[in-house]
Amino acid sequence: MAAPLLSREFFARDAITVGRELLGKLLIRREGRKLLAGRIVEDEAYLGAVDPASHAYIGRTPRNAVLFGPPGHAYVYFIYGNYYCANVSCMPEREAEGVLLRAMEPVLGLQAMAEARGLELTGESPISRLRLISSGPGRMSDALGITRARDNTKDLTTRKSDLWFADDGYRPERIATTPRIGIKQAVEEPLRFVIAGNLFVSGKRTA
DNA sequence: GAGGAGATCGTCT
DNA sequence: GACGATCTCCTCT
């Protein structure tokens, strides 16, 4: 994919700015000579030391160390005994902000991503089925084969990695802001960003 | 379609 | 030893 990569500087900003601007960008995985890709349609900002909901709030530990490192790197953690969630580190080194990737619209390698999720796809699969590929943090990690062992600490700003962000020029018409999902601290903070009206955002949908 | 409970294990106390 | 930035399945309607 010839789309330009997102730079280190892109991620060297606060998580709110990065979270909003990351919407519509592509996350690309190289599997051998094949590419898997999705367009980010939902994410959340976590503000480090000042954010009780952030994994970095308690200070630096072996688990969350990536968040304290340079921007543009993957922080992957294992949750509920079953799932991986992927974040990108933001802000300059020592400042532990990050953006949690929550959902993406499948763009490349739909069949392969569906298989990774244990889903059957046919040529005319309805949108309700395509949504199951990557509408949720655990789901999109599964679809792209993201694990802590494979991807934690990975630099997402270079094609030398097998996982990176790119910009194909797409710009969301409208971005909506809501409280974050699944947390017990700072539950009211409007730090979740979604592409308004996009069908691949996580959660219940009927349309 | 809505709501609730269980799964399952790494991480920190 | 408790709990979690989730998902799926099952039941009830």
C-alpha cells in the first residue's frame, strides 16, 4: 500500500489530538506477502499520570513501560484472560499518554481477518456479519493477529515493522465524542472518539 | 433485542 | 488473592 506512513511527530502530541486525528487512518498488518488493513473508526484517549482510568496512572511498571517511552509504539495488554487490546503511545518520552484502538472498518484481507476471528464469510456477507470482524478492541486485535508477545513495544511508524499506520487521504465528515467504555474511573470524561454514523463502531447497532 | 453471567490468566498487592 | 480499557453465549421477551 503506497499510502504515506504516520510519522513519529504525529504521535508526539497529546492523546486527545492524536485520538481525534487517528480516526480515518489505516492500520496495516503485513502477513508474509499479504496485507491486512482496517480504517480506524473508534478510539479512546488515556491521559497517563492525571487519568485514573489509565494503566499509567499507578506509575511505571514492567507492563505499562511502553507508554512512558517514545511516541508511536504499540502498548499491547492482555485482559479478562482472553483478549488483547492495542494502544499507541503518545507524547514525548516520559509522558505516558496513549490511544486505545477500539474498532476499525475492514479494508484489506477481509477473508483472512474473518478466518482469524473464526467467522465464515461469503461473497455477499451482510454488514451485520462484517461488523463482527473488528468492531471492538479484542475483536480487531484478533483480526490482525495482535498479541503482546508479537507486537508490544513495536514501532508503528516504519514499514520495517509488520504493523504500521498510514494515511490514504480519507477524512471523516464528522467526529462524535462520548465517554469511554468499560472503565470504572473517570467514567464521565468525554475521551472516546468515533466517526459519526460509521457502521463499524463497537456496540449494539440495528441500522 | 435486551440483559446477565461466565470464561480465564497476567499483573500488581 | 482480587480484578480487569472484553466477548460470547444463553435465557427471556
